Amino acid sequence: MVILENLRAIKAKHAALCCQAREIAAAQRESMDSIRNNLSCVMKLVQHVQQSTEVEVTSPTGHFLFTHNPMFSALEGWVNVAKKSQLF
């Protein structure tokens, strides 16, 4: 009898943990979607700024080289990290 009560308690705990895991997974998906969307917007903005300020993008490896405006040197590393992480 005690074993059956323990089994019921374990099943209830398992069901609660599964519910929590589903909620966490859904929140994680929403978060990643938001990050992807925001990063996509930033990348479009960077491309627009590159085009409007005559910034050259040249590299056989696909890395950005910001040559006309020193303001973009900090963005170069950030963009390369974002590309490597494949967030967009």
C-alpha cells in the first residue's frame, strides 16, 4: 500500500516537472525567435548604413571589413560573432 502511494506521488511530481519543462521550452523558443528577429533588424540596419556610407564589405571568408568609417570597427567583431553563432 505504501509503495502505491509513493508511486502516485512520483507520478504527480513527474507530471508537474513535465509541465514545467514544456513551459520553459516554450519560453526559450519565444526568446530565441525574438533574438533572431532583433538580430535580423540590426543586420539590415548595418547593411543599410554600409550602403549609405560607402563602406566596403570585402573578404573571401565572409568577414566584414569596414574600411571607410572607423565607427564600424566595433560592429565588425559583433557581426562576425553573430554570424558564427548562426542566430540569423
